[in-house]
Amino acid sequence: MLKRVIGALVGREMDRRDGSGGMKGAALGWAAGSVLRRMGPFGTALGAAYVGKKLYERRKASKRRPL
């Protein structure tokens, strides 16, 4: 179940690049989840690291903005 959640988060992050949303993000999330599941524990760690990196970058960028 954790791998599916990570796959969904990876798909969401990949879809945010183009900003259109919708079916493309769901398809990318499903594909990323499938690939990560096939890779076993390494794939789970890789997907979690990708999502963590994106969250860290977003938080860092939001702190830089002046009020």
C-alpha cells in the first residue's frame, strides 16, 4: 500500500511540471508505481527520495519569497 501512495505522489509531482493536471498525472502515477513496485525495496526508497526532494525544494523556495 505504501508503494501505491508513493506512486501517486510521484505522479502528482511529475504532473505539476506542465500544470495541466488530469488524466496525465494519474497515468504517470500508475506507471511510476508499477515500475517502483517491480524494483522492490530499492524502488520504494527511490520514489520516496524523489518526493522528499521535491517537497524540500518547494519548502525552501517558499521561504525565500519576501513578504
